[in-house]
Amino acid sequence: MSIEDKIKDQIKENKILIYMKGSPYEPKCGFSAKTVQALIDCGAEFSYVDILENQDIRKTLPSISDWPTFPQVFVSNELIGGCDIITEMHEAGELQTIIKEATS
């Protein structure tokens, strides 16, 4: 399986997925920590991929998602955005709506 296929499968198999630096329990950057906290605040059950442990994914994902930075949050197979967008959506109450729709 190619790395592109692996990434596409991960996105398809997880309703909410974050590609981040570190883990939700031990984020390795402030942007990842802030994004994870927004997801937790919304009560989201989510999966994650640590891009520091998966260099092939780290190199390949930006060309698939057309998004250059990390973290990257996918909900229902769609890129929602990175830290700034997730934070803005959380503050506006939009993130919880999207999460609720994806998990119901």
C-alpha cells in the first residue's frame, strides 16, 4: 500500500482525525495542544496520527490535503483546517455543531 493510500484510508476510516505533533496526552507543539483542547472541549472522540513518528505521512499529507502546516483536522473525510480555523470555529460554536453532525 502506498503512503497516499494509507493516508486516504486513515481519513476515511476515522470520523474525526487529527494529524498532529505528538499525542493528545503529550502534544509536542502549542498549536497541536490548542487544537486538541478545542476538540476535547467539544466532547469529540477522535483519532490521531503523530506526524513526528510518521515522517512519510508528514511529508506526503500536505500534497494530499493541499494544506502546508500541522495540525490538520479532518471531520467526515473533509479537511476542516488547522489550529487557527479550529480555534475560531470553537469560539463561534461551529466546531461542536460539525462534530455532533459527524458523530450522530
